[in-house]
Amino acid sequence: MVTSDLNGADLARGEALFKAPSTFVKGVVRVADLPNERRPEVAFAGRSNVGKSSLINALTGQKSLARVSVTPGRTRELNFFTLGNDDAFYLVDMPGYGYARASTAEVKGWTRLIQDYLKGRRELKRVFLLIDARHGLKESDREIMTLMDEAAVSYRGVLTKADKLKASELAVVEAKVSAELAKRPAAYPQLIASSARTGAGLPELRAAIATLADSQTG
């Protein structure tokens, strides 16, 4: 996995940032109800069933902070969680896209919420785009990437469920996804491969978030 932009000090800051307990703040279904404390935010986006909730729980070391479900499409709000000492940062769990056992009207509502949030949220410092390592980028991922490119929202690819692949298979997926991200104007160049089950890549992801917190707060 490519994490050459991080060093030992970054990893230490990431560990320190996530030592503070995270708590659920609120779920938002309308842009008008977004928190207005002007705290910087990082968000997690991805297809339904990509493992967002499991990864958030693993990152924070809290088994039930984000709700995990076997049914895809259960996250239907922008869920805000505190991050760091003094709750100086927000972590945002975005609704999954690409699948939902819901009405057309509901799906349109979530889609509009995601679009409006990405286009107009000044506090949003980076989106971590979660990609299932077993499947690579799908067209629904590319649609979100295009939206973020057009809105100039910085985002970084994170492969999930990396433990499901052999090392050689994972390397092929990493190369393909990295090559595609390299062509995107708003994409961060380094990709992180992770596993909520084994903990692989979690220190690097914590460190990547901590560097954003360090540059935007204090």
C-alpha cells in the first residue's frame, strides 16, 4: 500500500487523535440542519455495504459507534461524530450509494443530500472514498468522484476488506485504482489499503486524518 507521505510522527499523532472517545452528535437529513460550529470535518463515503460503519468503529476502537447492518443501505443520514480532545473535529458517516432497499423518492432525497453537502460544506477538509478491494471502482464511485472533482472537494481512496485478497491480487487492484485516481483533479495521490477485521492500514488512515486536524485546528 502506498503511504509514503506519512512518517513516524504522523502515525503517533494519529494514534493520539483517536485515543479520545468519539461520540455520536446528530444525524442530518437536510442541509439546513448541519452543525454550525465551524469545526473542520472529514467524511467517509462509499457504496452501500463497502464497510463504512465497520471501518469507523475499528478506527475509533468503539464496537458500536457507527451502526453495522447486514442490510445494505441502512445509513440514510449524514451522521456526525466527535473526534479528538475537546471535540475539535467532526467525523462524518455519509449515506451509502449504489444500492438501497427504499423508494425512488427516498433514494433521490439521499442523493440530493450528498450532492448538496459535498458542494457547499466549507468545513469539509477531505472525503475518504471507501472502495471494496474485491470489486475495485464501480460506476457509482466514478459518479461521486466526478461530483467531487467539479466541486473541488479533496478526496482520498481507501480500499476496504483488503484481507479478503491475496497480496498479489491486492497489488493488482491497488495499481488499477491508483492509476484511475491519478487522472482525477481533486483526488489525493496516495491510496490506503485497509481491513477493519485485521487492523491493516488503520494506523495510516488515522495518521492521514490527524495531519488534516493539525493543519486546520489549534
